[in-house]
Amino acid sequence: MAVKRLAAKELEKMDAQVGPRGTLELLSRREVEALTTSSTQTQLLDLFRSCALAVLNTGSTSDDAAEIFEAYADFSIEIVKRTRGLKLIIKNAPAAAFVDGRMVEGIRQHLFAVLRDIVHTDSALSSSDPRGAQTSAGITDAVFNILKHARVLNPDIPPRTVVCWGGHSISRLEYEYTKEIGYHLGLRSLDICTGCGPGAMKGPMKGAAVGHAKQRLRKARYIGLSEPGIIAAEPPNPMVSHLVVLPDIEKRLEAFVRLGHVILVFPGGVGTIEEILYLMGLLLDPANGNLEMPVVFTGPQQSAGYFRDLDGFLRLTLGEDIVHRYRIITGDAAEVGSVIGAAMRKVRKQRRRDGDAYYFNWLLNVPRVQQQPFVVDHESVAALQLSRDLPAHELAANLRCAFSAIVTGNVKAHGIRMIRDKGPFELRADASLTDALDGLLEKFVKQGRMKLAAAEYQPCYRVLGR
């Protein structure tokens, strides 16, 4: 790798040429031609540039994608063919991605993971059977193939993957608690899978690394699942050892529940509630009645009020039976570790009984409506059916879309532009849901759970009665 300094004193930006190691170095000339030809498509190249810049900006304290792009408006990255494969020519990259003139190895690996998933996966999906890709089974196959290509599916290990959800904007106390939880999971030799960003997505990995070191576990995995629309606002944290960028939020969510064995939820904002509602929609589906998918909500004792509010919201919107789908434990990291260890054994027993794979939850039913990408705009948000007359699993799916819209308006560049141009999204709900929605969102604003930025939060939504 050849690197030259652009700003010798301040080291604000640097140029580099890097080649792949580990995933894309063994390519035929035809595969290289496909990658470099596909990358000439303007839309795909722009997407790769945005995600690559996010990766190179790992460690940033900003979740404003527009701010990042503005600061590095002259950043460029080019995919170039060479005899033995390909290389990336990078100009005006964040200097923080380099140490003593060399790119940090973890960042280099993440960079080529982005290339693999955005360019190669796009090529693979576009060449597949278009009719099959539109079916529920076809979409699940696509998720499977993306994870397989990223080498995160391992048939030789028993169930041990804990999916950790939680906010990127959390208090220091909550962050330290996520590390403590991760430590207890690491002592049980469990792998960690998160959304790969900061906050509650980083803490469990840091804590688990200490537990894994004590157990001398050398092949522990720290899996990060992202998607193009959010990776710029939540760059992968440095602990992630396996980065996978799914094509859209729905495939990312399906990857979480297919890959994970136990779901652990820390305090978070609207993105975390979106994930919870997606999961509850699946668990409330009668087709998944016999499925073992343990769910634990946890945080420090000081976050007990957060979970009381969350529990009340879920009961009011989805019915009292929802309480049987999760367990709340606050202020006791050791107990959480013990509960998850026992839950993992139950999952293994159920997979063996039903003949399901350890590494991919094939028997989980994900309805087509849950797989269909929700295109966020003012019209689609206003048209969402938010009524308690719907079956609970359908209402959960629609509420998930509502929170997805708020995530888009909060942190995604195109969503921020929509709010700036047309004003806040309008969520129209039954009177019985309006107060619950508005109340929960208002508490998130007051608790600073909407964005990392310290500036006063300007809501990107309004909750209206029908």
C-alpha cells in the first residue's frame, strides 16, 4: 500500500492505494471485470463512495451524514483493475483512518467488506431470477447468500450468537453497563452481533473481548450488520470483525433474526423501537408460535423507568399477551449472562428437535409484508394504518414502518432533505394510540435519545389523530 500525505502538519486528509486481503483477493478476470464494469454506474459508485467514506470516518462522534459528506466533499475512491485482481485508489480520505502513514487494518477490512456487499451483491442479485427474488423464499435466500458470501455462516459451531440492539445515543452509565453485559457474555464464549455503530452497538463487543480473552477464545466473532442508508450516520465501530452491509433495512432486520439465537435489547431511541416492533411482529405471528426466540430487555437500574415506559407502550399497542415474549432485567449483569446462557441451551435443544440449522434460522416465518422495503416519503407515512382493529402482528409491522420513517428523518441524508423541503412526517393513528406514540417519542426527545448531536432536537414528525 502506497500512501502520501496531503497535509504534512495537520494530517487532515490523505491519499492511499489499497488492495484486498481475505475476501476479494482471489478473483478471476471475469469477476474483476464485472466489479469494475458495475462500478461505472453512477448510482452504484456514489453509494459505494458514501459507505466507504463512512468506514474511513470510523470513530466519528457525528451522526449527521450531510455534515460528514460536506467535510470531505473532495473525497474520491476508484476501483481499478490490475493483473492479479483489483485495487482502490483513494484521495482525500480522513487522516484518522491511518497510523504512521498506513491505513488501520480493521478499517481496510471494513472497506473491502463494503465493496464486497454493495458492488458484488448488487451484481449477484441483479443476475438472479427476478421472479424468485420477489417471493418470500427468494428474499430469504438472498439474505442467506449475502451472509454466506461474507463468511459469517459457520455450520461447525453450536448456537452462540447474541444479537444486541440499543441506541447509538446513550448515557455514559448505560454504555458502561453494555460493556459489563458483554463481559458476562464473553465469559460464556458467546459471539456478539450488533448494528455495528457506536453506543450500545459497541459496548457489548468491548466487554465481550475481555471475557473472551480470559477464556482464551481465539475465534470469537464480533458481527456488524448495517445497510447503505444508515452506515454513513453510524460508521462501523473498530471492534467489528465481520462487517456485512445488507441492501436495505428489511434484509438487515431479517439477517439479525435468522443469524441470531438470543436477542438482547439495551435502552435506545426510535431505531431500537423499530427493531423491537419488527421482532414482536414476528413473534406474535401464529406461524411462529412454537419457535424458541428468547428476548431480554436490560439496562442499569437507573434505566428502569425507560423499560417501564417501553413495556407500557407495547402492552397498550399490542395487547397484554405481549409480555410473554420478553423478559426485563435491570441492574444485574451477572443475572443477564446466566439467563442468556440458559436460553442458548434451549435454542440448541429446539433446533436439534426440529431439525433446523444452528447457523441460520430457516424455520422462522417472515411474512412477505415484513420483507417488502418500506419506501419512506410523506405520502407513504401518512398512509400507514395505525389502528388497534388490526391483528397485533400486523399493527406491529405498521408501527415498525412508522419508527423507520422517524429514523430516516433523523439521520439519513435523503430523509433530512425531505424534512427540510416538505416539513415533518405526519403519523395518523387511532385516538387510543396517539397519546401512546406521542408520549413515548416526547420522552425520547427529553432523554436525548434521538441524535448524538448536542444541539436542540427538531422533531421530523407530527402525531395526529384520524
